[in-house]
Amino acid sequence: MTITRLHSGPRMSQAVVHNGLVYLAGQIGAPGEDATAQTKAVLASIDALLAEAGTDKSRLLTATIWLADMGDFAAMNAVWEAWLGGAANAPTRATGEVALATPDYKVEIIVIAALA
């Protein structure tokens, strides 16, 4: 079976396509921005990578969301829910609090989607 890697570097690929699925690496926004701005940037990055792989957010299967502070849960959810566009496209999801790579990052989102 073919494995396609998108935007590969020495450490990781931003997306891997295999067996009808697209696996995205954790996406982050601009360091230092608030959770709302970072979530918007992350979701724009997810849209772009999914499009490049040949699919879109309506085909999401699962999402893992890491927040540096659960105090940003409501702000992140407001952006997430507007972007998702309703329950018809809602994937399974887990959200947790974790120390991200640096204190400048507030949100990281990882998704898996089916190809269109």
C-alpha cells in the first residue's frame, strides 16, 4: 500500500496519507497569541493540509486537542464549534491539559480524517 508524506522534515511529516486515511501532526498557531487566535490559526492549517491530502473537515474521524491551560477551554470551543459547522461533522474528540513545547503555545490539535 502506498504511503504519502506531506511536508516532511528530519523529525516528522505534517501529514501522512495511508489506506484511505489522513493523519495530521499536531498543529499549532503563532506563539504568544491568545487561545482564540491560536485556535483559528490551527484550524486554518488543518483545512489547508486536509485539502492538500484530498479531503476536508466534513470527513474528520477523531481529534485530540491539547490545551496548556483548561481555562482556555471555552475560548477554544467557541472557535472549534463555529469552524466545525454543526453536529453532522463532529468527530470523536478528546481534550486535555498538557505542558506544550513552550509556554507561548496555548493550543495544539491533532486530527485523523477519511479521504473523500
